[in-house]
Amino acid sequence: MKTNSAPFDLIHGCQRLFRQILHAMANPGIWVDCPDLSGEFHRDGLLLPLLLTLCDPEASYWLSNCPVDLAQEVALLCGAREASLGEADFVFVTEDLEAHTVLRQVRPGSFLDPHDSATIFILLSPYEEMALGIQQQKIHGPGIPPGGRVIELPHSALTWLHVRRELAFEYPLGVDLVLVHPDGKLLALPRTTKG
């Protein structure tokens, strides 16, 4: 995990991180580096910077096993509130959480407001790659070359993509997935990405 002694700049750091999230969403299956963004929040990796970038008093979050001090810090810094899994705009989970359970409970949007769906950020473990290795998966969809793109991910991360496909959300409904690597990288798998 990267650490950095410089403090995280709440204005410029959040703007840079937001641009990196957009870049990842526009280029599904490509790891996007988020250099030097963790700063004083290195204990949380990109978690706290992501919460501060995406959440505000109107955009809620749900975090599996959320420490009380982190929830208080987020509330203090950006006014965001924790919500239930079924109501949260942004869901942050550890990869070992059951994908079926989470994906069945989060909001997939509605036909009138498909954008009113949850985005799930999956916090990858630094140890799974070493223990179980990685697997390949070919993905297709907007932002991906016509022949598809082969991605390599830990097994549990691919499980999220497979479970989402099994649930077969009717277009334009669905849930966007963003994988968060402990080294400060993001990989997006938007709802339109098939694999």
C-alpha cells in the first residue's frame, strides 16, 4: 500500500481523484493510477479520499464494517451520512463480502431514473493476489475496443462481475462496479460492461 507524508488537499485532491474516477469509467477494464492522493489518510488507502470526493449531504454511503471514527470523520469533513445498503448512493465493500447479498439489495435505478442507482466500490485485499493468483476475463461494451479487452483480476473481484451478469438487470438499469486496488489504482466495470 502506498503511503505519502504530504497531506491530502481536500480541494485539489478531490478534483484530481474525481477526474481519475471519470477516466476509469470511460475506459472500462484499465487500471487508472491515483498517485499521491492518500496522504495523511494512508491508513485507509483511497477509502477516505473516495468518500470525501463522492459524498456530501445529499449523496449517502454504506460501508461494510464502518468504524465509528471514520463515519464521524466523513460527517465532519463533508457532511455525508451513512445510509442502509438499499438506500446508499455509494457502497464500499471488502471483496470477501457476499456479492449476491450486496447486489440484490443495492438500488439498480429505475426506468425513469436509471442514473439513480448505486455505485459499488470493491476494496481489494493485498493478499488475495498472492494467495490465489489472478484470472483472466474478456469484457465487451462501450469504451472497449470492438474485439473486447482481456482483464486480469483476483477471483473474488471477477465474482462481482459474474454475479451482476447473473442478476440480468434490464437495460438501462444496473449497478456500476469500481475495483479499488491497495496500491491506489481504480478499475471500473460500468453497468454496460459485459464479461
